[in-house]
Amino acid sequence: MTKSLCIDNLVLTPPPSADGLVMTANLLPSQWTPFNGSQLNNRRIFFHETSGKAKLNLQQCCAIESAAKHNPDRPVQLFLRPESTECSSSDGSQSTYRPAWLEILSQYPNVAAILVNEDRYFAGSPLQDWYQNGRWLKSPHQVAHLSDYIRILTLYKGGGLYLDTDILTLKTYDQGGDMFRNCLVYGSGRMEVFSNGVIHLEAGHWLSAELVRLLAEEYDPDAYAYHGPALVSEVMGRKCGVVAGYSNSNHCKDIKLLSDRFFYPIEAPFSDVIFRDNNNKTDVATLVKIKNSYGLHLWNSLSYVHRPVKINSNQIFSVLARQHCPLTVARAADF
């Protein structure tokens, strides 16, 4: 029996063989097309939103728009987990669904927003048992663990460039040539741990296979970070001889190690500078610091200590947003 998907109190039933439904703002949900998650595409850029809210905030929409705007020749896929609450509507197939974020992203022909059919997406994969046994649903880190698992599964199934939904793209990734092909990125200048917020692996790469194997075998519902950055770093140390703090210790020629400056020029303890207004004076020193970066991690997980976004202000985020996600900025009032 096919499981129904819920979004905004609408009940949708995808075809039994579909890994999800491609959401389109100008179509009724009954017209949304099935998605096949096993298609190989090493050039795609993809995101996963796993909160179970099935919607984006302004910063997330800006992040996806910026990736699409700067990389028009690459497919950009946004995977959304259906709402985890019960739907009150009996049938949403003939109802309209046009939230601001979907209308914005639908204006980019290279973007596909996909409502994931999780049961089918995990079925037949090495992570099927992990998903079906449900231990992760009882974890205090349920959302984080699903995010860690499903991003690696997507790399395993079809390859591509994974980005967290709080990575603001500042340049085209093709500008770096092969730099972003089979690569990991350090999360700080200390080069101690790799981030799992930016990863490119081609389909069939041994690293995605090894990560999937370990995720299937070694689940700890109480460990917050082990299944993410810690696991990637452990595998690179064991398989490639990478020593913390020494990027040149890598002896795996099929994986590039990129410094934090590419996506993490602002570390977590200082991330408030991204949203600081400074009495309407733009923080030029910070803009200079990120000038050569390809992306900027916005640290949405720390939003509770950040100042609210003022889209017309001189906050670093707002200055960058006006340049890199103009359609989102134009509809900021709708978020």
C-alpha cells in the first residue's frame, strides 16, 4: 500500500514506484510529476530540508536561489520531508499549493523541489533497515540524524554536490574547474574536522559507499555529531591517512581537501557578525574576508543568538542577499 504524503494539510498519494513528487507552483498537486531518485547526475547541486515542516524560511530560500542563480547550467534539487503531523484534509490533489518560496524557486528552470516519499527513497538501499526499524525516531537528535543519513544516501544513489540549506552561494562552482569534483571541506581553519555541510562525490565513489556501510552498521541514537562530521573525518583518517591539522597528509588522490575559506570564512563563534547592523554601517572588513569564498555558511542552527534579518539594512547577510537572491529579497515580506 502506497503511503500518503502530507503538506500544508493536503494529502497526496504518489505512484508506488516514485521516490517523491516534483512540486510546481503553477500546477495542481495532482499534476506534480513522479521523481526517480536513482538517476545519476554528478553535476547536480542538492539540498535536504528534513525538519518535517516542508517549507523554507527566508534564509533557506535565499540559499537555494543563490545556487540556482549562479549555476544556471546545473540542476538544483531541493528535497523536502513531508510534514510529520497528521493531515486534516482528505484529498489535496485538486487544491492549489503556492507558498512564496515555491513560487520564487519555480522561476528558475534548473530548480526542482521534491516532496520525498521516504519509505520508497530508502527502500532497497543499505540504509533501508535503519530507516524502517525506527530507532532514529526516538532519538533526541531525530532531525539531525535523518539529515546526516539521507544526504549520504543521495550521494550514494546518484552523486552530486550536497549543500546545507544555510550555504549562501556567492559564485558559480564551474569557475573553480575540477576543484569541486570529489571534494571535502574543512569546517574551520584548524583543519581538525571535515564539514558534512558541503560534499561532492561522484556516483559510485568509494567514500559514499564506505559512509553508507558505516551508517548502516553503527547507529547511536544519543550521539549528535558522530554520524556527520565525525564519521567523515574518521573514515578519511583511517582510509587516507589524514591527520588533524595537516591537509597535506591525505594520500587519497581521488578526494580533494578544501580549506575553510571556500565556504566557512566565518566560524560559528563569530557568526553574529553576519547579522549585525552596526548602526547602518556595513562591516567592510567582513565583506573583504569572504570576498574569495564560493559560499558563506549562515549558521542557521545558531539563529537563536543572531539578530533578526532586516532585509533592507546593512547587515552582511542582507547586503549579500540583495545581490545573490534578488527574487527572495523582493518577496521578503511573504516569509
